[in-house]
Amino acid sequence: MKRVTEEWTIVIVGHWNTSIFNPQWLANNIFNEKQLGIEFPLEPGLPLKITGDKVLLIPRDDRVIIGATELTDAVVKRTEEIAVVLLKTLPHTPIRMVGINFGYMVKPISEDLRERFKNPYANAFADKKLNTLGKSFRWKCKIQDQIINIFFDDTLDKLLIKVNYHSETKGALAAKEAIEGKVMKWRAKTEEILEDIYDLTLEEEV
């Protein structure tokens, strides 16, 4: 399996004043950099995309999304740092929940792995001339107080796996505690689960 960069995000859901997120303020207060990359939306209503030190920040009224442009340990840790600094800098922002997300792609799918995602209604579908193009599964689990959502999307020759660590929070302080020191911990737990249960290991990056 390979890591999917676009699916590795920290999402902080709440009520955000996006007028604060101008490039100068972000450079000085959040990223601690002189210059940031700014991608303006081509369509009205879409958010800005701000990049600094290989970390991507997308502010919306109802959430801030923090992602990575590459998945080295240093950049993944930096996404966590940016999220924590943001919450410390804006401590009165009403935050409702936090998600730490990871994504992986398996392509092609081995027959052994496909057997784990068999359609119990395959024969009934065939009787009705229904040709199955894909299957989706979701498992909702809990480790101590942490909710984990695991999504499998099996489409023909590839399997997309998304893992979400979901935390309900009341305020920025609780959101910070849900993120700080957790991203690398949950990454390790995710890859342990996928290896031990599904025999999936990371492919060497070329």
C-alpha cells in the first residue's frame, strides 16, 4: 500500500473568522515565515489555500483544514505544530470537533485481500443482472476514549483506505489536547492495524 498525501489532514471544526487569515498575519503569527504561497480560488465561494514550509492551510467559516504537500516525518510533525499554534493563538474560537486523518491506496488488490471484502449478495445481484462496480465499508471503533472510523472503498482494481481519529471537543484548549502529540502516535497505530489485521505494509517510495 502507498500513502495518499491528499488524505493526510487535520480538520478543526468550529466557527472561524476567516478574515483573520490574511497572508501577513499567518506568516507572522502561525507559520513564522517571511513568505507564504497563496493559491486564490478560480471559482467564487472557494477558500484560499496557503502553503508554508510544505504545510497547506485551508480556512473556511466552519473548519480549518491543515495538510501536507509531502509525507516526510518532519512535514507531518509540522502539520501538528501549525494546528497547535493556531489553537493557542486563537484560544477563544468555538471548536466543536477535531479529525486527524490518514489515507492509503492499494493497487492492484490481491485475491487474498479481495476475499476479505466479499459481497454477501453477489449471487443475488447477478440474478438481477446487477454488475457490482465497487463496494464501501465503514468500521467505527474505540480505543479507550478515542473514536476511530475506518473506511474501505473497493473499486474494481484499487482499494482506498481512509482512517479518521474523531474527537468531540468543547473549545480550543480541548481541541489542542486532541491534536498535540497525537499525529505520529495515530499514524503508527493506523499502520499497525492495517498490517496486523489486513497484512498490508507500506511500499518503498521510489
